[in-house]
Amino acid sequence: MTAETDKLTKLSKEISYALRHAPWEYELEMDEEGWVLVEQLLSALHKDEKWKDVSEKDFARIIESSEKKRHEMSDGKIRAFYGHSIPMKIAKEAKMPPDILYHGTARRFLKSIQESGLLPQGRQYVHLSQDVQTAQSVGMRHDSKPCILKIDAGQAWRDGIKFYYGNEKVWLADMVPSKYISKS
């Protein structure tokens, strides 16, 4: 990893923290869809010596080079796509999901999921993966041999469960009842 790549990775994490978890620490004014003025975020970052030279071009480079597509910019604003833990609920537009989605989880959570379904826990939404590989990667954060759950998202959608597009690999839901979940 080059020094430049390392710096962009650290900046991406800083931006994610600011936009997902602690906008008030950066004195950011976030709208109901999670958007913040780019200039406001830059101004907040410039207060820290290590970020004094950060520019909007750096934000664009992070967004373009990211495999996980965590952020987006539009019309002078920036936001995180998903992962928010802030008290304010970020409004999302419901969209029809693919028929099948996946969720990687630790084996120790299976009983609770079978009883209560998938709940957002400390986040605003349940995170679902469009493919098994992404679900596996997510699940491995909590268990070396995670369980991959298959979500019948198509039927859940038809039954009135709302899904929201996160990015090309991530879908979100307020919750997923256990009747739509099976072991993959």
C-alpha cells in the first residue's frame, strides 16, 4: 500500500465516522437524507492538522476508487450510503430488491435470528448482501466460520417488507421477519 493510498483510506474512514456516526463532533448540518455540504465537511476536517490539505478532489478520488462504494457526492453535497448509527433516521426510498439477498452472521446469533428475524441492532437498517461472497466477508468480521443466510427478498417485498438500495452490493431493510430467512 502506497503512502497516498494509505492516506486516502484513513480519510475515507474519517469521513465515514463523521457522516455515519458523529456529525455533531464535526459540527455538520445533515439533512433528512444524510447530505452535508462538501464545504462544511472540508472546513471541519481542515481544523485537524493532518487533514489541512484535503480537498473536494480527494473526496472524489475516494469515491471513485472505493470497491465498497460507501459515499456519494452530488450538487456540492456528500453523504454516506449506509451504516448510520446516528439517532436521526436517514430517509431512504423503498425499491424492489433482487429476489434473493444474503446476510452473513456469526453462528452465535442464529437462535436469536430464528426467533426475532434480522433486526438493525445498533444501526438504522439491516444490511443485506447481493451476493454470497460479500455476505461471507461481512460475516467473517464476527465469526471465522460465519453462517450465510438466504433472504427471500422477493416474497418479503410482495408481502410489504420495505427494502432500500444501498449500493451495487448492499441492500437495506428496516427488519426482516424470520419466515423469509433460511440457511444458505
